[in-house]
Amino acid sequence: MSLTVCNVHLTPNSEKILYVSNSLLKQLKLAGKRSVRLRLGKTIIPASVRPIQKPGKHLYVTAGLRSAVRVPKSGSVFLLNETEGDIHIGPLIGIMSDGTSRSSSAPFGSRTGLLDRSFALAIRRHTCSHSLPATLIGITIRCLAIFLALREAG
């Protein structure tokens, strides 16, 4: 099992291909692999692997894969390689809401704007002086605290 932090980039290519830097391939013990199973949450999808010559740990996710596993955005993320041939992107944090009206532009109904502001404020206020897991936990806790405070006020 291997846990590492890498930079995820999104590309417009419609094929289901992961472009992986050589150093990341070695760290995840995927050198020589032609395909893997990509996981985000409970979603699993097969993908071809192509090595790229780029220094550092980089994973390029094509639009074809992004739409299937719903990678939200580029950035620094954890990758877990639990079993041979699997790459798990995560952790995936979910939000439960009891809103009744949902749409693609407002997934949490009337609470969507409030949640967006809560997360944006928490991320701006949080300083990244801890390890990445502690940072994720800190941001999540701060988001929940701000959400509850805003809900009480509004």
C-alpha cells in the first residue's frame, strides 16, 4: 500500500487515459503497467496509463475520465495505491442536506450559496502550517463551524 500526495491536472482529451509522471509511477509501483482502475469515492473506472516526462508527482486526468469519476478540480490530492492496479483519489468528503429542490447549478437547493460561501471563507482563513491530513480536517471543521454560525444568523 502506498499513500502519496500529488498534483492533479485536468486535460480536454476525451479518451480514458491517465498521464502519470515517471516519479509518481515509481512511487505507486505502477511502472510498466498499461492500465489501472481509477477510484474516487465508490466510483471505479478502468483507465489506460501513459507515462510522461515531467519532474515531480503529477497526474493528468482526461475529460473522459473526469466525467466518469467526477473529479471536481485540479490541485494537490492524496493518491492511495492499496492493491496492485488500483489508484484511489481521495479522500472524498460528502455533505448531507435536506433541501428539497435541487438542480445542476444549485445541488443543495437554496443552501448552495451558503455552503459555497462557508467553504470559500474556511479555505481563505485556514493557514497550511500542518500536515495535509490535518489541514483537510481543519478546513472541514472550520467549514462546518462557519456553516452553522451562518445558519443561526440567517
